[in-house]
Amino acid sequence: MKSILLVDDEFGIVETLKELLESEGFKVSCASNGKDALARLATERPDLAVVDVMMPVMNGIEMLRAMRSNQQQRHVPVLLMSAVPKAGATQGAESLPH
């Protein structure tokens, strides 16, 4: 079974996406911010991380930078999502490693 780490601070979004992804056969774990997600990644190896850009404590861009600098987490594919227009949501993303 493929696994997805879903990271978002909006409860309604998390619950909706979790239900949808599980109905498609994915195993889904959740975190409410980047810091909590990194703690999960210390023990879990998801096939994909779906990460909100704007969150408290540690946002999605900061989380992605931390993941890419960690040998164990750097190869986990990440899908960044945001309800903010592209210009605001991706500010600073151009400097992220691929």
C-alpha cells in the first residue's frame, strides 16, 4: 500500500483529503505543521508528502528545505499546495534544491 504524509494546519482540508486519499487505497498519516511532519519523517518513509505552504510553527518551504538537507528525507517526493496566488505562495521557492 502506498503511503502519503499530509501536512496542513486546516482541519477541514486535512480531513477531506485524508478521506479522499484513503478511499483510493492510500495509507495516510497527518501532521499540522512542518515541525510535526519532520518528527514523523524521523520514523516514517512515505511515498509522497503533500504539504501546505502557509502553516504556523514551520511552513512548507522551511519544511522542504529541512527535508532536502537531511540524508534520510531528501528523496521523499513533495507536493506543495496553497490557496495563496502563485506569486505569494512560491516566494523564496526558487532557491530550493530540486
